[in-house]
Amino acid sequence: MPHGTEVLLPEGAPLTDIEYETPQHLIPFGCRSGACGACVIEVIDGFRSLGEADLDETDFLEDLGRTDGTYRLACQCRLLGSATVRVVE
């Protein structure tokens, strides 16, 4: 996201709801089902605040070469607390 951009979402909201909170397209979304990889984010802080990744998401991230455990698919995240993320290009 642009440096310093802060978006507030209600607890339990899917991270895809971010596009309803700002006119900017901060995170690119494609399929919204965890199959296209358009919404890969790097979690800078608050990894556990995005819910647990299921095995399908983890396997797909490995297929994309994102194996160090700091990446998620934004479309699969539910916001459970505060988190700082960076959109992966």
C-alpha cells in the first residue's frame, strides 16, 4: 500500500473489503477464491491477526515461490486484529 495509508475494517471482515473503504485499488484482486495469486501480500506485522492459512493457500503460495512464511493471499484473510501488509508485485 502507499506508505502511510491506513484503512480500518471491522473485526472478522475479509481483507477484500478494503476496496470498499478507499477509492484507490490498494490490493489487486482477481478470482477471490485463492486460485489466481493476484492478491499476494507480505505481512510486515500482525501475521496472526489475519486468521489461519489453510493447506490449499499454503500449497499455492509455495507454488508461487513464497515459502518463507510471511506471505498470504489477501482474499483468504479475515481481519482479527491490527496488521501491516505490503502488496507484492
